Amino acid sequence: MLSGIGWLILCLMDCQCLVLPSRKEFFEGGRRATLANIVWHEMLRIELDLTREDLGWESRPGLWDLLYQTDRLYADRGVAVSRRGLQCGGVCRKADVVAWMYLRERGGRREAVHERSEDEERHRAALSDEHKAYQERIVRTAESVGFRADSEVRTPVGPRSWIQTDTLVQGEGGIRIGREVQLSTAGVEGPRSVKARAARAAKHGIIPAWHTDRSDYASRTDTHWTRSDNLPAELIAKSGDLRVVSGYRALEFWRCDDRALYRCPQTQRRCGQTHVTPKPRDVFFDDLVRGTAAGLIVPIEHRTGTKTHRFWVTDADQERLEDHNSGRPVLPPTEPEDERDLPTGASHRAPTCRPSAQAAAAPSAEPAVALPPIPIQPSAPSRPIGAWPSAPSIPAQPAPPPKPSAAAAPAIPRQPGPEDRTEERLLDWRSSAHWSSEQRPCRYCSVTTNLRDEDGVPSHKTYAEDRGPQRQRPVGPDA
């Protein structure tokens, strides 16, 4: 075999390299595939065109058989692909990237396959305008609040391997968010599937955040998806509001009792435990980018039965969910402490104290004390000659006697009036407080019922309104 390789080197040493197309796209069984068809032989220093029967070398028949058998021999002996001397001679070589390849035959067709799946991405179709608009908007939004971001970033994860990310955002505290925009078809299984790529990014410290405009992708659970409406590139690139309609949730914690609005997810009856219900919420795309970079919006996994849901929530909801899963009591959401964060007209201060009308009209406990009369003042001196006469002086009147206190006045019994009539009892039977899933005997007729009166005691509606305690009409000027 070595002699064959040596013969090939001697025969093709003076040949010139051929410049041919960099890739070939073909259809196989209705499925579109993209493979490199130009191979660079490092030892022979020649280019091999797999689209031609003679590989572009008419004077050397049987060249493919020789190279293919040699490559299979290397594979059988466990020789690494990087030591076989075959490189991608098209897109990768023009990008000054060494991408090692190996040869194979499938269905009678000759193929050259990349050793690493990352190198295959260079042979994909060019990015769409919508894809580029999303990338530019992510970078612009992240940089507007002081975070670093860049598109088409390669993150080394080994001596000869890396992770390709559409847009990588450097967030608060050193977190890295890898935002992938997926507007085309994506695989479900395999090494290049969404699940495999997201798991690999998470393994190396990159938070995967996948965004799409396809509703079928948003319903998948292979990663944390978010979705916006299908919009043209001009609207995506604008600085206006871009709404995320799927993938963001608000967690609602509720107690499974008779007043609960949801059905128990575990049993057919009320279990008395605390459950979690994710409620869909809309969020603006720019707020989502800023929130994830700041650590205020985080991804979680919520398990219901045998299915695991993946979506985005606030960091406060994440902490409450961790408390719930660990058995600790779930605290209610914190209220804003700054008065500027409260709605207009609201205040966290206590209301101003004002005396009530009854307190103002209440009689004093101390008896009334009569004040002494004002002493009579001396009369004015006699007027001088020629002066105008002054007004006649008015004699001082003695002080009136004090009025008897209200406590001393005899109490006159108030006669009953129309306001003393009892009101008709009408209870709000639409309230869940008047219903119980457990039937118990009525307090009046002993027949079982699910209804409860206003005291929470089993009672039929008619008995509760006719025989229950009657309410009095309010007495006062506003009655």
C-alpha cells in the first residue's frame, strides 16, 4: 500500500490544482442535504472534485478507488482522521480553517464527511434577513444597558472543539446567555438536534435561550423556547415593542381547599396541599434580553406528572418554587417598599387619625363648672368742654346659668320607628364560601346538603334566609 501512495505522489507531483465549486447541494429521497465535494489532499497537494467521475484527473483512472481503499485501511487500523491527510478544500479552506475529512460510499455515491459537526455549519445556506435582524436587535439591546454581546461567536470547549452561538451575551456576575434564533427546520434527535446542542451549551456554562416564530417549536420541551409572531425583518429591526407571546410564565401558588379555583392535580378531591400553576404572560423581547442578562429572568424546569416543562420566570418565582419543592413554606410575593413604585394615590403610611362623630358627641365625664360673672368696669371719666358726647354705657349683664349636663337629663325612651324593621336576608349564594364538597345534615331539617350558611354551618338556602339571625336596618342620617 505504501508503494501505491508513493507511485501516486510521483505521478501527480507536477500537476496543477483545479479550482472548482466549493460545495454541492442535492436531493436524496426527498430530503435536502449539503455536503462538501472538494477535498484537499495534504500529502499530494491536489484538489479532488467528487462531482466528477475521475475526480478531475482524466490521466489518472482509478484514483477514487485508490484513495478510498487507503482511507478504509487507515480506519481499520484506528488511525485518527486528522492524520489521514484529507481536508475540506472548499468553504473551510477559503476561510483558512483546517477541517479534516474522511471518505465513504453510500448507495453508490461518493461522499466526503467532516470529522466535526461544527465544520458542517459553514456549508449551510446563508442567514435570512429576519435571522440577522434578531441578532442585531439582541446585540443592540444588551449593549444599551452595559452588557457585552456579539454574533456568531465560537467558544472553545476543547483543544480542537468549540460551540458556535448565534449571539452570546455576557451578563451580570459572569453569566453567559447563548441566544439561538431558529426560524428554519431543526432536528429533534441526533448530535445536531436542538436538544443535543442545548445540552452541550449548558454543560460548558452557557445558558441556552432559543427563540423562534413557529408555534410547533414553542410547544416542544427539548429546551427553553420563546416565540414571537412571524414578522418581516423591517419590523424586527425596529426599536419598537416586539412582544414575546410564548415561553414566559408567572407561577401561581394556591392551596387545594374548598375555595380553590383549580382542580386538584393529584386526586379527585381536595388534598389541602399547596400546588403550583404556571400562567402564561406576555413580555417584550427587549425586556426579556435585558432581564436574562441581569439575572432577573431565569429558566426553570417544572414537572407535572411524567412531563417536564421548560420556560422562563422571574428570579422571585424561581426562589418560591425551590421553597415549594423542598417543603419550606412559600412566602407571598414581596410588595414594593419605595413609595415611588406604588400606584398613583397609594401610600404605605398609616392614614391620618380623625375623631369619629360619636367620639365628638360623647359627653364629658367631668361635671360642668359655672364660670364667675365678669366684674363691672369703672365708668369713663367726664367728658371735657366742647367734646362730642360719647355713647351711653351699657350695664354688664350677669352670666347665664350653666346648662345641665346631658348625663343629668332624664333619659326618654325612643319609640320604635320604620328604621327598626328587619331587613330581608339575601345571601350571595354565588360565593364559594356557601358550598362544600362534603354533604352534611342541615342544621334545621337534618337532610344532608352541600350548602353552608354565612356561619359555615350546613343549611339549606331557604332555611338560612328565613330562620337565620335577622339583620337590623342601619340607623342614622344616611340610612
